[in-house]
Amino acid sequence: QTTTRTRTTTKKKIKIENEIKRTLKHNFFCGEKNIIERGMVAVGSSIVAMRNPERADMVAAVAETLPLTTYIIKNKWIPKMKEKEEGRNILRDKPTLTMEQVENMKNYEKDTLGYAYYRFIKGIEREEGKDPYNPEKRTPVRYMSEEGEDERYCMWRYRQTHDLIHVLSGYEETTVQNELAIKIFEAVHYKLPMPIMASVATIPLLFFSNKHMKQPTQERQFFIEHQLPWAMNEAEKCQFLLAQPFETLFEKNIEKVREQLKIKKGP
């Protein structure tokens, strides 16, 4: 009898937990009418994300719950994607990058975008012991309206193509200045509040801490004189990256892809 009661109690707990999750999902995270609730999620996630920037789920929650994010995606990103056939096709087909595709890229020519992306994703020539990146394990889109399928997909593609900016820029090594350059590039290019906030949060690590740098003075000077101008200029003049059919560009020479997208390799 005791075992039966325990099982019954456990089932009831699971049922209640699932009901709570369902209620939260529909009332807090997916409905755009719940401004107060979404604001609470944004504030709470912001606090956690600022204290621990490695919490990708909290960083993602902040990005998705800020009202400005949805506005920019609806009124800036999607119209840009619909300007050309390639962008319209992406919105229609909603392609996603998979590890199976990445594995196939190891057979590409060494000078192609695909092979460079493969090397980056698999962690080749990166720090020993670092886990390989996986485009499928990017934080899923959880807190945006279920009614906006295109909006949710744009956010997902934004996360998946982040690594391609590292590859195209040549800033594949994970350093404070490289990450800051990429974040500033994204802030200028996409106009999203989250990369702007991330850039502001990263600046103190570059200018007020020597912990992550071997030659702080030289690295700071190089960032100010070279990497910062690169990020600002290339982000403004390059093609809108979310609308680019990268799936058809992977077999192309990476220099030709950079030329096509009007983005120069970083200094």
C-alpha cells in the first residue's frame, strides 16, 4: 500500500508540474499581451545574465522578452528578408544547420566557406579540451509569440549564423577583443538591444582587467585602432546576413563569399 501511495503521489506531482509549465508557457512566455509578465522575465533574466554571462538560456530569455526585439524583427528584419528572392525562400523553407551537414563539409575544398566552418564547429585548431560547437544545440527560441512563426525562425537563424560571422571575420579564437568585435558587429548590423547590452557588459573586461590578455596594452590599442573600426564599417556596408543562403554558399571559395557579401576579413 505504501508503494502504491508513493506512486500515486509522484504521478500527481508530475501532473501538477506539467500543468504549471503549460500555464507558464502560454500565459507568461508566448503571449504578447502579457507585457507585465514578459517584463518580469526580462528583468529576472537580465540580473542572472549579467552575473553569469555564460548562462546562454538567460541571455536568450532577455533577448526574446524585450519588446524592442520583436519590433525590430517584425519591422526591420522580415521586410529586409522579403526584398530579395533568396530571403523570401529562406522564410518559406526555414532551413536549419545540422551536425550532419557539418560532418559532410570536411570533404570540401580547403579554401571553401564550408571547410572553414567545419574547422570552427569541430573545434580544430582551438584550445585543447574545449568542447566542439554544435549549431543544433543553440538555445531554442522559447519566449516569443507562437503566432509569429517567421519571427521565431529569424531569431533561431540569428543564433545559428553567429558562428558564421566568426568564420567570415577570421576571428575564430575566443578572446575578449574578438568576442567584443563580433558583438559590436552584431549590434550595428542587426540593431538588436541584446548585442548592444552584451557589448557594454564586455567593455570592462577589455579595458579594466588584464586577466584575459597576454599583452593588455598592445591588445587594447589593436582593438581600438583596427578591430573596432572593422566591426563598425563592415556591419554597416555588408549584405543583410540573415537573408543570405549560406546553405548554397558553403562549397564556394571563402574569399569569393566575403566579396559577394561585401564583408572583409578582420585585421
